[in-house]
Amino acid sequence: MMKIYILVFILYPSFWFGGCDQFAINPFTEADLLTNPSFEFFGQPSRVAWTDGGTIVRDAPRGGGLWCLEIDATWFPALFVRTTVPAPVGFHQYKFSLWGKYHGAIHGGARLIVKRADSLDYRSMIGVVDTVWTFYTTTDMISTNPGDSLIVQLTGGASELLSGRTFFDLCELEEIR
């Protein structure tokens, strides 16, 4: 009985003083349409639901867990990492948000795309323009039909002369109404 109390006393002070804030991550919210917004599950790096490309690195904004996705600027065409989800049918307002930062001369960004039966409809774009973790968000009204999908596309940018790296975490797509 005494051993249990000592263990609890040793483990929990870090929570009282905020020492474990980096672990206090909700992998996804109920409203988020994306499966893996933080590139990790239970503290382990994960690419679940995202296409190959970039590198998962140990860096994240406060409250964002331990890991994020780093995408280097490449020669043209730019490298893209994507996730695709079925679009709710009808006219809806969406909030598209992420945490991002970049290092170097070239910075990347993210784009929300509607994949229709016969075309791609490029919608909202977020340019990552800060060198420290920054929250970016945009809203968009989108009308979708049965069979349409929503694509979130991330890129580190492109250049044939200069270099850069863009970091992404907590990428979320929420249906507001």
C-alpha cells in the first residue's frame, strides 16, 4: 500500500507544475475531419492518413505533442504531402487551421482543395511566413456533391537555388456549419 502512494507522489508532481504539457495532446477532436492532425499517435510518430514525403521530426508547438512534419523546399515541381477525406454533401463552412514555422530562405504552405468528379477546385491557401511556431487559420464556404473529397495539401515550397524547411503540426479541418 505504501509503495503505491510513493509512486503516485513521484509521478504526478510534473503534471501539477506543467512539466508534461508536451504530452497533453488530443490526437484529434471530434469536429476535426482529419484523422491524424499531429503526425503522431500516443507519443509515437505516425504517417497514418498522409501520403509519403517530408520527415517526421521531434519538434512541436506547445500542446502539440512531440512530433511534427518537416518538408524541405525542393526543385520544381514542389513536393506535396496530402491527406484526403470524404466531403460532407451540401453547402458548408469549414475552418482550416494549422501550426507552422519555417527555416531558411524558402517557405512553404498548405492548401485546401475540393476534388470533384472531373476537376480539382483549389480553395483556401495558408502561407507559413514565420520562423517561430505560429497558428494560422482561414474559413471557407464550400458546396460539395456526392463523391466529392476534401484534400489538405502541405508543401515546403520550391526553388532551384535557395533552401528552406517548413514545419507543420496540428493541421485541422473542421465543418463549422
